Amino acid sequence: VSLGSQPGESLVCLADAPIDVVTSLTERYGLLVVGNEHLTRPGFHLVLEPSGLFLQEGAGGKARVQVDFAAGANAHRRKFGGGLGQDIAKAVGVTGRFKPRVLDATAGLGRDSFVLGSLGCSVLACERHPVVAALLEDGLQRAARDPDTADIVGRITLKFGPATEFTESDMALRPEVVYLDPMFADDAKGSAQVKKDMQAFRTLVGADEDADDLLDWALSVARCRVVIKRGRKAAPLGNRAADYSITGKSNRFDVFSLSKVAPYVPSPG
Ligand SMILES: C[S@@+](CC[C@H](N)C(=O)[O-])C[C@H]1O[C@@H](n2cnc3c(N)ncnc32)[C@H](O)[C@@H]1O
């Protein structure tokens, strides 16, 4: 079954896939277990192997996506990324003394959530696409068993579903920062160099056509700041000018500032 034609409906289980993992994936994300003969078909397939969950190109294609926080770009960024000097740290307002709670409303494959977790923030990571959420959950679970990443992912909680269902009215529980990184059609974020495996992710998710609506919601939920990640030269989300931007080599962070980023202190009385 190709995810290109039936997004998020099927799971190919290879031999030795643990039955408890299969059950939890099918129940939580509404996936249907199918045989591995489906891999001969073109398109992308969600495949469970003993080493975890992959999004894999069928019909002999080479693209494979796995969420792996212990290796590759995630690990490199954790070790050499620059800590509090990174643009994302400045945009979110992380300091040595205060690590804001962040609602990452568009978690995707969790790279930004992981960076924020590495910086000490606690992160509620929301992802609405069942296949993407399943890949992210699998990556978080493996990272939780690895001593190099366990503390970091211990700060990240995955919520499967639309972020706008976050309706916490209690001021003390509201996130200091809401972070948005929606996918959009004219996404200039290095589109020329997007690697084949990331194209798989884009093919699967498509553009987040409703992204503009997220801004009003985010401004109503965040206590201190809304941060939006954009391509360096992309138009601002909803064409609304931010209070300020931090522009890097390929990305830009647009910041809507509501109040100083600081812990919640209830007003007296
Ligand atoms: C560009 S990707 C985010 C990449 C992510 N920042 C990372 O570092 O891996 C956008 C993701 O947001 C998800 N998304 C978009 N709107 C959403 C919403 N309202 N609630 C939950 N997830 C959403 C999409 O399904 C997609 O996986």
C-alpha cells in the first residue's frame, strides 16, 4: 500500500516485529497491518523492523526516513550546535537561568523539539499526521533507552493530534512559548538541496494549508512569545509582521513578543 495514495493507513511489518509494538501502533494511529509484498509498489510505506520504524520508498527506491536522535544531524547538532548561542535559543528566549516551557505546535520529525529539549526546555510536541507522529514516537522511545539522549527526550512529551486542541486555560500551565514551523508550498527552506529522504516527508505531509490560522491561536495560548520558523526569504506567516526577526543562513525566526520570557508568578490576591 502506497502512503502516496492512502496516507497513514497501512503498516508493513517485517519478521520479528514485536507484537506489543504492532498493537500499540495500529491502535493509536489507526494503521492497518499489511504484508511486505506491498514494498514492491511505488510510493512510501511505513515499515516496522526490529531496529524501529521507517518511512521507506517502495519499488526498489532508496529513500528511507527514520527519526534517530542518537545519530546523524540530530546528534551532530546536540554536540556541536552552539548551545545558547543558536538562533533558535535566542528566538525562544532560553537563558542559563530560565528554560521556558515550549508548545511545539508543528513537531514533524522532532528536530526542533529535540534542540529545545537539549537546551533544557520542557516541550509539548504536537503532531497531527498519524505516520509522522508514529515515526516521532518511535524515535523518542529509542532515544529514551539511550543514556546520551534519555534526559533530553525525558523533557519532550508527544501529543498526537491538532495542536489547537490544546485548550489549557489554567495560566500556570500555559506554555511560555508557542513554536510554529508549518510546512508550506513555496517553502524556501533550502528547497534546492532537500535530500531525497526529506522529499519523502514532504510528499507525505504536503503543505499545511491552514497554517495562517495557527498564529491567532498561538497568540492566545502563549504566555510570553510566539516564535515562527520560516525560510530565510519567505513571507511572514499570514503576512503579519512580527515584532522582530532573527535571520540565519537558511532560516528566519519571526518573534511575536507578548511579555518578558520569565516564569509565571501569580498576581497577589
Ligand atoms: C515543517 S514540519 C515541522 C518540522 C519540525 N519543526 C522539525 O524540526 O522536524 C510541519 C509539521 O507540522 C504538522 N502540523 C501542521 N499543522 C499542525 C497542527 N495544527 N497541529 C499539529 N501538527 C501540525 C505537519 O503534519 C508536519 O508534520
